[in-house]
Amino acid sequence: MFADYRKATWFWLLALLLMPLAAAAADAPKQTDAQLIKSALSAAPAGVAKHAAVVAMDANGGMRTLRAGTNGFTCMPDEPSTPGPDPMCLDKMSMGWVHALMTHATPEGGKVGLMYMLAGGTDASNTDPYSTKPSKADHWISTGPHLMIAGADAAFYEAYPKSADPDTSAPYVMWAGTPYQHLMVPVK
């Protein structure tokens, strides 16, 4: 059952993030499973990547497992049609947080999760979790290698800056004031 939950979570995550980019993705060259796995594993430290599961979108928009994992982390490859690299690797708690985001539900309290994006990432908005393209108030936010902490109590985030245009060289809160706020922590 957990595998089905993970599969559904990844499907909704990818669908939400990638729908506006479908046309561009169709023009992207098809990658081999080995290339997809290498991309996905670039998101996490070697010790995590070594035993992480890897999933990717298939041609029909569903999810397929490229590699089983044993450490509770699941990684996905970069989406080549976004403006920058964005492979990610999530722990079990983050999977629940992402599932809540995708279904517009409130994440379960007391479940702090860790996500790695050591190849960096790009987002259309630092304030709107459902933005698929930049607005007049927002622009593509490019963040270098970072990790994310999600699901902490609201008080945890109070010590960190919240801005539509954050300084990505220091920790900051993305999507502040929403149920999906999370701490972005640069690592170099």
C-alpha cells in the first residue's frame, strides 16, 4: 500500500509541476534509464543516494520505478524543460508533505521531513505554492544546492527571512504563511 501511496504522490507532484511544461518536454531528447538514475541521484549526498529508490514519469504520464531503494528516500530526475536543474530526493515524511501539497490538503502536523536538491532548483514563485509561471510580482527563483525542511511547527520558521525575492545564499522560507512553508537551506 505504501508503494501505491508513493506512486500517487509522485504522480501528483510531477503533474502539478510539469503540466505547463509539457510542450517543451515533448521536444526534449529522451533519456535512458541510466541517465535518469544518474540525474535523480545527483540530488542527494552519496550516502543517501546509494540506497535511495528512483522514480520517473513514463511516456503516459504515470510513474515508473527505475530502481528500488532500501533507506526510505525516493529520488526523481531533473525535468529538462524547466529553466534550471531540479532533481530531488525526499524522505518518507516529506512524501506525506508533498502528497498534501498535491492534493491541496493540510500536511499532517508533527511530521518533519527532509528533502535534498543538491543540484539546485528553480521555482516560479517564492510565495505561491501553486504558481506554474512567474507573475509580475514574482520571477523564476534559482536556488543553488540546498536542502529543505518541511512540516515543522510554524514557530520554527519565524527566525528566517520571508520574501518574494529571497537571498538564496542564506536560509529563507519558501511559501511563508501557507500550510506548505518550508525552510530552504543552501549548502555548498
